[in-house]
Amino acid sequence: MSTLTPAMTAALEEYASWQEPLFEDLHRHPELSMQEERTTGIVAEQLEGFGYAVQRIGGGVVGVLESGAGPTILHRADMDGLPVREDSGLPYASEHTQADADGVEQPTMHACGHDAHIVTALGAARLLAEHREDWSGTFIALFQPGEEIAAGARAMVEDGLAEKIPTPDACLGQHVMGDPVAGRIAVAPGPMFSASVSMRLTVHGAGSHGSMPHRSVDPIVLAAAIVTRLQTLVAREIAPGDFGVVTVGALHAGSGPNIIPDRAQMLLNFRAYSDEILDQLVEGVQRIARAESEAARSPREPEVELFNHYPLTDNDPELAEAVRAAVAAQLGEERVEVMEPSTGSEDFSIIPDALGVPSCYWVFGGYAEGRDPAPNHSPLWSLDLQPTLRTGTEAAAAAAVALLGGRG
Ligand SMILES: [Zn+2]
Ligand SMILES: [Zn+2]
């Protein structure tokens, strides 16, 4: 028993003819986070062409399609590219540049596969529109901006998403990855993508001549002590079975060999599978920074600024099982794997959290068997168009139709 009707499955055979050129066009023209103007224009035009009622919300696009009584199911895709110089060698590689938020011209690349998310979500949206008689309820196709900077889902919520669309019964979404192989999906209940937050930490010293350290409070030595001591947070304060990451990604201080500076700045990133552990790690760094500052005779308390907050992506167990069963019925059990939790993060769940509804997020393969997949965000990222696009489209449509319910 397949989830989609035979007519729907048959229709998918023809979809490569429009999905592949659309994918190549989007791949050629990536846009940076919260600047997805061309992309949103294309998405809105496509959805209108399929017969959706289209709205622009918070820099994103939402299409609503009604087909009688029944549940409401939302599928979310993200649209942004990254400031990465593409080195994939693809004939349709991006040569596009765009000024970033600071006005600096950046190379751009769809290095996270969001172009595939757009095309597969549009594929599912079109399939449902062309076969309205085969399901019942309301389907919402949501395309958000700015996932890579954790801004887009929040921007749509703040622009009144909850008041502007029918409240869904569930939110679905998917990400293309190097694992599993193309043609397969992976899904599981529970935490799938980590909660994450970044921190800008500034510690203060007293500047002096490099030859007169006794006249200084050296913020470089202070920062070094902090970096070393915060390694104990995961090793000594988090239970061995729990997951936590604290990374110091940047440490900046000083301007010359004979000048002791008056401050040091660190950029840190945190990951965990629960908000409690994330908070514990953030609080631990602040405690260590305060204590080390005092030990170093720092003249001022350290300053802390948190940014890029990604909530936990936590699959509702019942919904995850319904999605797994629906996609397995459509693709075959052997093409649906058990997803391993990723240490990466997603702003997807901001939308279901704001709407107060359960959600399920899964991954689909983007690299054919035998290829060594480049990681997401790599300049070498290059998807095999098929069976990637077909599988993502089919999984998205099957999950939605199973939850919407048939006309039977
Ligand atoms: Zn990404
Ligand atoms: Zn991504």
C-alpha cells in the first residue's frame, strides 16, 4: 500500500523536467540570509501558479491550499544561501555575489542545500494542488528566510504568522544531508538537532607597555585562563551520558608585541540536546569568566552578549512514527532509516513552538551511493539531483497526505 494515490505517484515521473532547471537556476543565484528577494519572488509566483493563496510574511512566503474539511498540515522550507565561494565545479555553480549586512560584497553559495528544500517543497505543493481530489483538509507551504543566522523563523512569527495563517495540526520539515544516501530518508522521535546559542564575551584588563607587566592587568593571560578552565564544563559538570559542546571559535586581543592591551574578546558557541544543559553551560562560562576576572584583578566585570539562538528540534514521537510509516509505505521500508541525532542546529521549531503544535523534522539523502559527501557549508557541496529531488518531493508529499487524510 503506497501513501500517495497511483495517479500522484505517476505524476512525479514528470516532475524532474521542471524541478531540475528550477534547482539549477536557484543554485546559480543564492541569496544571503534575510535578503532572499529574487528567491521569494520565484517561490510566490510558483505557488500562485499552482493555485495557492499566497502571502508575504516576515521576509518569507506562505501558500495556503484548501481542499474540504480535515486537518491542516504545514510544510516548512528554508531559502537562504551562505557567504561561501563555490568550488563545486558544477556547470551551474554560483558566480553570484551580494553585499552582506555590513555592506561587504560576499561570494554566495547554496552550500547547505536549501535550494533542494525549496524545489522539493514546491514539488509537494504542486502535487497536492494538482490532485486535490486525493486528500482532504488544508495544506500550508511555508518558505522562510534567514535560517543560517537564526533570524528567519523568528521574523515570520514576529510579523504575525500565527494570526495570518490557519493554525496547523502539525508542522513538518526536512533537510538534505550527505547521510543517508540519495534515495533514502532518516527520521526518529525525540531530539534530532541540538539547541544552540553563541556568545560574545569581553574581559577587561589594564593596558601597559610590554616591558612593564607589573603595571598591567593582562587580559590575554586572563582570556587564556578562561579558555583552559571552561574545558572543565563538559568534562566535569555535565553527566557523562549527556551531550554538550562548548567551542571558543574566536579570540581577539592586542595589536603589537610590546603593548599589553586592555581587553580581550571571545566568540563562543554552545550545543546541547536540552535547554537545561544549554543554560548550564552558558551560566558556567559566565561564572568562570567572572571568577577568573576577579583572580586576575580585572578592573571591570566581563561583558556577555548572547546571539544566534537556535531552539531544540525535538520530534513529537507520535508524529515521527506517522511520518516514518507514511514515507515507508510510499518508498519502501528499506529506504527509511533511523535518524541519528545531529550536533547541528535548526531554527525550524520556532514556528511550531510559536503556534503551539507538534512537529517532525527529518533528513533526506543528497549524495548517490559511492560518492564521498562534502559536509553542509563546504565549498565542495554538490548534490546529485536525482534521486535526491524526487525522494525529497515524494517524502514531503507522502507525509503531508498521510496526515491530511484521504477522500476514501
Ligand atoms: Zn546550513
Ligand atoms: Zn541548512
